[in-house]
Amino acid sequence: MLGRVLGGLFGKGGGEPRDNAFYYYIRCAKCGEAIRLRVDRANDLAQDFDGSGDNPTGYSVTKGVVGKKCFRTISVTIKFDGARRESSRSIDGGEFITAEEFEAEQGEATNQTSA
């Protein structure tokens, strides 16, 4: 019983684990590697303030992403409104791709390594 309760607290056991994150999918402009980027809603977002208030007007995150193939840094900046809804995104050294494109490329890589 205690194991089930503790397992539930740490995302193990019955049901799906809760993940308080945004996921973005990018492709390196240099080597073409598809990369999944995780942005933790609680720890990665920096508060943005406009004017003289104590409450944040929005949030932003900037991450330097390095893949496994070419080690070229991809810079990703994402801005969010006060309710943590995405308002804009930019990338330098790559491009944003869809989750479906990422999954398809991961499937192809798995098939190539098992052949």
C-alpha cells in the first residue's frame, strides 16, 4: 500500500506520470538531427515585468540545445503570456518541427539500427 502511494507521488505505478512541461521539437540546421526540447513550467520560465508592478506580465525561456550528432548549439527563445500560454518563439541554428515529424524520424533511426 505504501509503495503504491509513494510510487504515485513520484510518477510511478498506476496511471500516467504527470509532467508539468512543454515539449518542443526542433531540427538542427547543420546536421538535420531531430531533437526533443523539454521546458519545465515550474523551473525553466523566467518572469518578465513591464512597468512598475510586482506581478509578472509574462514569462520567457532561452535554451541552448546541443544534439548528439554535431554538437552545434541551437538557441531557442520562447515567450509566454501571464497565463503561461505561448505568445512567440524564435530559433537560431535550426527549425521547429512537429511532434509527428520527430516521431517519424525516431522510428526511422530505430529501424536503421536494428537492421
